[in-house]
Amino acid sequence: MHDAPPAAESLVGEREPLAAGLKQRHLTMLGLGGVIGAGLFVGSGAGIAVAGPGIIISYLLAGTLAMLVMRMLGELSAAMPASGAFSVHAERALGRWAGFSVGWLYWFLLVVVLAVEATAAAQIAHGWLPAVPQWAWVLMFMVVFTAANLAAVKNFGEFEFWFAALKVGAIVLFLALGLLAIFGVLPDTEPVGMANLTGQGGFLPNGWSGVISGVLTVVFAFGGLEVLTIAAAESDDPARAVGRAVRSAMWRILFFYVGSMLVIVTLLPWSSLTPGQSPYVAVLDRVGVPAAGQIMNIVVFVALLSALNANLYGSSRMVFSLAERGEAPRSLLRISRGGVPWRAVLASVAFGFASVILNLEWPDSIFRYLLNAVGSVLLFVWGLIAVSELRLRRRIEREMPERLTLRMWCFPYLTWAALAGMAGILALMLSDDEARPQLLWSAGATAAVVAVAWLRELRLRRSEARNG
């Protein structure tokens, strides 16, 4: 148990005391699977409803922004691997207030989303077995995944590897079936041509405003890639592992997302899709796959459990890193014989167990309010990643250039472009009646945490001045 060295002393802290049980295949699949969830399989329908076939451009824009952020984060994590990832980078770049703020906000985001994912998975399972109440399913998921995360980290890696493999396999199969149907190769199908892309109002039926609205709808679906850089600290060679995983994950995820949307809007008229219902089910029905709805329910169920598992892992490592740096209770630093921060795991899953009671009392409303409170926090995290990269890149080049094994493209121009893109999304959310409440709730939560961080840092500085 130790504290990371102050930013002014060293860019690289000591080797993490956690077990190095994650292999390259675990990290690569974590990067692929961590971002493929219900937001893609179900939520993409809302994006198609506002953008039409232009949703392809919406996903390209949102995906490009996510890729730039991941490239920045990959650069910093390869040079300075740590279980706190971007929280550690923010502290070294901007000060303790920044590390405290981004670490706690991201932890809060993950534990809330973890509970929401458990509830959504329980709703699907309850539909399969109505005799088992929804809250009992949530309790069972919490117990199973807590046990998995309390065991050796390689167990988490194996869980996530196979969960992600199922999701990736489902998308690959979907793309293959969709392409065969588009070209009329499947039985009872004929080539569809460009009719659905150019008909029904054209490629941009709602104009560029529809594309921009689509970006607001889909951009948060790319959240989750950050856990990859947190996990890299528990691999045998963190610098090499994170570089390889980031390179492979970014392009494949963009291919899966944009490829899926291209298949959907080419094969089906965009106006025939209903928001809230999975467009993937509609495509499978179109190509004649029997029981398409139940098949997609299984895929979404697996995606939710995979995200739950990854978020529990990421939140426990984030709060452990905060404790290492004195930003969370030191009692969370207890490590099991298997190298797992077991108290950090229990602290992170506590809200998940509390959600069992919330499912009994307020099964619908409570999670909507919680998600509104943290929904836009991801943009704050991404923004601090970009600012940290701007501040640390020159210092890394000066002090340890050999560690820049993964470099941000066209630095610093694309970093500034990414920041401008995030500012544009925030401005659009302010002008959008549906997105504005979420942004204001998230801004309030962010402002409260930053205020606490500033007051805490002022107190620490005064204490250091008195003692110095």
C-alpha cells in the first residue's frame, strides 16, 4: 500500500500493488466489448428516428470524437500506466483538485450505471421467468458479479472475454446476414439497391439538423472504452498492452457501429423503425430469422451483464486509485491474497445492492433521475483527458521520450479539435429541450464535486504551508 508520488516529482509512480493477471486478449476484448451494449442494440433506434439514413454520419462524427479521446488516453496510459488512468493523469497535469473531481465523478457514473444495467437485465430475465421477482434477479446478479470481482483478476478477465466475444460474434453474424440480404443472396430476398438510402425523404430527410440531433443521441453510447486503460495497469506489460489494445479496439468499434447502421438503413426504410425497439430485431425479422426478438433479447441480456461486470471492475479500481493518493478513505487499500482490492470492490458494489430496495420502492423513476444527474459527466471526463494530454505531452517528450510508444495524431491540432467538438455538443445540448435537463443536472453534480475538490485542496495547501 502506497501513495503515488506528487506530480511535481515524477510522471511515473511506483508499480501498482495489484495482481498482474490480465492478458493481451483480455484487454483487447475488453476494449471491443466494453462499449458494445444496449445503447447500440436498442438505443440506436432513437438516433435513426431523428437522422434517418444520415445516422451513418452521426455515428461517424461521434465515433471519430471517441477515437480521438481514446488515442489521447492511450498515449498517456502507455507512458504512465496506473489503475486510476485519467484521474492520475489529471492530477499530474492540473493538480489534486482535478484528479479528485474526475475520479469521484467517474466512480459515481459507473456505480449508477451498474445499478441501471442490473435492473434492465433483471427486467429481461423477469420476462423469461415471471415467477422470480425483478428485485431477486438484481440481487442474484450483484452476488454473482461481486464474487467474480473478488476472485483473482484473471477471473474477471475471463468473464469479460467471453461476454465480449458473444457480443462481437453477434455483430459479425448480423453484418454477414445483413450484407447477404442486401445483395439478395439469402433465400426469398432480392437486391435492395439504394432505394432505402435515397427514398423516404432522401439520405438526410431531416437535414443536417437531424444529423446533429443524431450525434446527441448516440455519442454517449461510446462511453466505456475508458475502462480499458484502467485495466491495463493489471497486465504484465501495461505500456505495450494498452497501446496494442487501443489501436485494435478503436477501428473495430467504429467499423461495428457504422457498419451496423449502414446495413440497417440500407435494408429497411428508416421510417419503418420504431424508437425504443431494436432495429436489429427488425433486420433479423426481415431476413427471416426465426424468434429474432428472443435472440436479440439474449444478446442484449449478455451485453448488459458484460457492462455490469466491466463497470464494477472499473469503479473499484478508480476508487482504489483515489485511496492510494489520499483522495478516498485509506481503508479501501486492503488487498486480498489474490491481489484484488476487495474493500474497493465492496464499496463500489454497495449501490448495486441498494438498488435491490430501489427496485422494490421506485422501479421506474429513481434511475431516471440518477441517470440525468450523471448522464453528461462523460463529456467532463473526456474534456479533462484532452486538457491533461495537452499539458503532459510536452513534459513526457522532455523527460521520458522513450515512453511515447503511442502518439496522438497531429498533436496538438486534433486535441484542440476534439475539445471544440465537446464544446459544440454541450452547446447543442443546451439548445435541445430534451437534452438540456440532463446537462443541467450533470453540470450541477460536476460543479458540486469540483467545489468540494477546490475547498479540499485549499485546506491541504494551508496545512502544508503551516507544517512546512
